[in-house]
Amino acid sequence: MVIQKICCIGAGYVGGPTCSVMALKCPDIEITVVDLSKDRIAQWNSNEKLPIFEPGLMEIVQQCRGRNLFFSTDIVSAIRKADLIFISVNTPTKTFGMGKGRAADLKYVEGAARMIAENAEGNKIVVEKSTVPVRAAESIMNILKANNKPNSSYQILSNPEFLAEGTAVQDLLHADRVLIGGEETAEGQEAVRQLSWVYEHWIPSSKVVTMNTWSSELSKLAANAFLAQRISSINSLSAVCEATGADVSEVARAVGLDTRIGPKFLQASVGFGGSCFQKDILNLVYICECLNLPHVAAYWQQVIDMNEYQKSRFAEKVVSSLFNTVTDKRIAVLGFAFKKNTGDTRESPAIYVSTHLLAEGAHLHIYDPKVEPHQIVDDLNSSTMDPDIVNRNVVIHSDAYSATKNTHALIVCTEWDEFVTLDYEKIYADMMKPAYIFDGRKILDHDFLQNLGFHVQTIGKKMHRDVARAWGCQNHQM
């Protein structure tokens, strides 16, 4: 069998970019991305705005769409025609029932498997692309076999994604590795070779790594757990640095020069967010608990706990620095996405910080260059559980200057490049005095800002000009 047609079920952050780059690099293969959401498919077919923002993605979609890349809601037709089917649906953390708050909710994966079983005919390669627990491929196979039709056969592969939002296109074009897991049967290995052939259109064969299905599934969870662990590790040291006078950036640089460690993911910040890190680690914790490995579960749970502590510590620093109260104070929040170059707000530290400040009575003025205003409002409504608070105390702005005007403090929650080059002399002139900046991403020139007159606070470094903290201590002693 030579793969001529591919179907991808799920037009989200994984399926859309992956299939767009695949279509660019495999012009001989017809690729159809399908989804139940008519609005999402309409956006993928739009020339104005895609449902997700990724640098370079729009250009690729416009080049391939209508040629060998198609976006459709006709799931049945795409399944029937495809030689290979990617399952790229959402796998959120369960919000109720067994495993609530930790286990992955596989209802969408199961739904996709049942659609394939109902509509597929002939020989199909089904590729698990969503992040799933170990042995999820086995569940997909059980569903397909239980509903198997005459003259039909399936091979299930695991092909986890390792995309970082904001750099997804480059991650796909220049992947560190492509993992493909399959059964160790002749048919299973042939399916692995077929999928490898697709990727080898642009990925060197030396970077296409094959293994058994279970190892492939666990490798995805392990990779995200290791990366998040590094962030939590440096963030834990940032608290030590603030207490002792050390500079966490200098510590990170010294540690990163060790070739056994390396410099990546050692940037201290207000905390990590996104759709993957927390979800995958919680999933790993749940798996360990189910396997009766409580010490392993506790080890990885601590990575999450440290991240929550970092967000809480930063939010409390804002309140304590502003004379121990933010009631009725106007505070600008610059950045709401969980990282730059994406409009994704899932698990964004900005949500936690904003919610904490709203609970303290603050009025928030929020600006993010890519997050839609309705998304900000929805996130805060879900977090505060009180729409009246959000309606009264939150204003969404279209630029940083209007967001910071007449505010008491400015908080950087996302490391957007434009925040580095803002005219802070103008911002200082338009803010209430004393004016405070809380740099949660360590991207600003703190000495320059202090010379302008700002009171500056950041992560992992004790700033010399700390009048507010001294006032707060004296007030507490009184």
C-alpha cells in the first residue's frame, strides 16, 4: 500500500498545523482535516484569520489549501477515502468522576475511534496523535476490532506530537525527532514503515525513531514532565535568590554552562502554562497512582505544586508591595496568553494572577496583542465564578498605552517582544505615582526603569529600591 490520502480527525492546535506542514512537504498526498465544528472549519478556510495563531502558518495554509490540503465537516467521506487516519482530538483533564482533576478524558478519542469503526472500509492505518495515557492505543484497537467489518483491517500507531505553541511551524519543519510506535508484528512494522515514508519527505530518516507503542505513548508524557520539572526547579531557586540577594539569571547561566544540563528551560518566571505541561503531568501522576507507585506520583505532583506556589508567590508580592492592599487600585496586566506568539490562554499564569487581584478588589486593565477580548472575559468568568466582578472591574484594551494610563501598577505576564520596546518614559508619565512594575517574565531593563522612577519587582532578584516592602513591614509592626 502506498499512502495517497490522509484524514485527520480534529482541526485544533495539533491537527491543523501538522497537516498543513505535511501537505506542504508531501504534494503527492491529499490531506483532509475534518472537525465537527462548522465555525472552526470555516476559519481554516478563511483568508482573514485562522482559528489559531502561529507564525508562518497562514502562509502555508494559503499555499496548500485547495491543492492537496482541505478542511471539511464531512467526516464520513474523509474516513472512507483515507489510507491513513490521524486522531488529533482534544484530551482534556477530567472534571468529574474517577480520576477527576488528573486523569485524561478520552471521550473524544473514543468517539473518533467509533466513527472510524462505523465508516471505514478496507485496510486503514490509524495513528494516535493526541496526547494519551499509556495503553490508550490498545483501547482504540479494542473498539475497532469489536466493530470490525468483513474485508477490513486496522493497524494502530502512536505518533505523539512535540510542538511548542508559538514555534509549531518551525518545530514541524525542523523536528528534533519523530516518534512512531507500533506493534511488533509484520503488519504493524509495515504500518510503521508507511508512516515513516510520509515524514521522510522532509525529515531525515535518522530522526525518525521507531519503538513499541507503549514506549511511544509514555515518551510524550515523560518529555513534557522533564521540561516542566526544569521550570519548577529554577523557579524554586528564584525564591531562594530573592531571600538571599542572589540573581536567578546568573545562577541559571552558571548552571546552564554545564554541558550535562544545558541552558534551555532555565528561565525563571511567574510560572508555566499551556495545554500540555500541567495536563500531561497530572495524567502521569494518575497513572502512577493506578499502578500503585505512590512515591513516583508524589515526585511528579511536586512539579505542579511548585508551579502553583510560584504563581501564588508572585500575586502576593504585587499586593504586599502596593502597601498591602490593591482595593480599588487600577492595575495594568500586559499579556494574557500563556506564552508569546500564541493566542492560547489555557492554564495561563495571567488568569491566576488576575483572579487573585480581582479577589483583592483591584480594577484590572488588560492588553494582549493576540488574545480575543471575549476569551479573556470567558477565562476570568470561569475562574472567578462571578461575572459581575469581571463586568465591574475588568477593562480590555487594544494597546499597551491605554491599558497602563492612570494605573498604579503594571504587571508583565507574557513575554511578548513588543513589551520590551514600549516607551516606558511615556508610560511612567501617564501612571499614578509611585508607579510600580512587576516583571513576571524577566524581559525588561530593570535598571533603566528604576532610573526613570519606577519601583521595580521581578522574579529571582532582590531589587535595591524596595520602599514599598519596607513601608509594609513597618506598617505591619505598628
